[in-house]
Amino acid sequence: MKQIEIPGFGTLHLKRLLLDYNGTLAKDGRLLPGVSERLSALREQGWELFVVTADTFGSVASEMAGSGVEVIVLESDKHTVEKQGVLERLGPDHTVAVGNGNNDALMLKYSILGIAILSEEGCALPSLQSAELCCRSIGDALDLLLHPKRLIATLRR
């Protein structure tokens, strides 16, 4: 478990990362450059990694194959609630959530740390409002976790 003390914000005890796929880790169903390497580095640091997706492009299984990331494909037509349910099963008190879509808002809101991604696909306003911080790319967001002093600098009060 990673412990990060952030002055005026609190102490985070983190061990899991829950990621949206399309618009967050991938564009048009394909992983963005640098994502695989960063996920591997996080896994080496002891993070438990999960991707939750509707798999719009049908590519998540092949793109994530061999990554050591557990992929959860949504089954209902209530994706927002289903993603929040995945977060609840994982344990929101130790899970960072990352996403950009409207259906990511509840997992961002109820995780211990929500990170919204504002990339080429944009970011739905409910997700932006539910997150503690926003990054311009998934690379920047993952780098905050790989280099926690950056996270401290952003969130301290």
C-alpha cells in the first residue's frame, strides 16, 4: 500500500487504480502511446490495476493482453452505476479512479482520489466536477502516481 501525506488534504493509503478505457487509456479503441510502460511501472510498484469499460470498439481484450491489468467489461445498460459498483467491490477508500466520460462521474466522486482526463475526446462536465483534479493526458495522470511529490504539490492546501 502506498501512503501519501498531503498537507491540508490528508493522508492517502492507496493500493488500487481503476481506469476507464476509451477516452482515458485509449483513443478509438487503441492504447495511447506510453500507457503500457507506465502501467507496467505502476504494477512493479505494487499497484493493483483494473480497467472498467463498455468496450465500445471491441478491442480491450487484445489491447490489454499480457499487461497484468484486470479488465472488467460492463454488462448492463447502466454504466455509471455499474462502474460505481465495481469501485465499491474494490474498496473506494484505497482506490484511485481515472476517467473522462459521463459514466465515470460516480466512480470519480466516490473513490479516495478521482482524476479526470481532459484529452482529445474531452471530459464530461459531471466527471470534471466529481474529480479532485484534472490532467491533460493519461500519461500526466499516471505520472502523478509514479512520482507522488507531483501529486502532493498539486493537492496541498
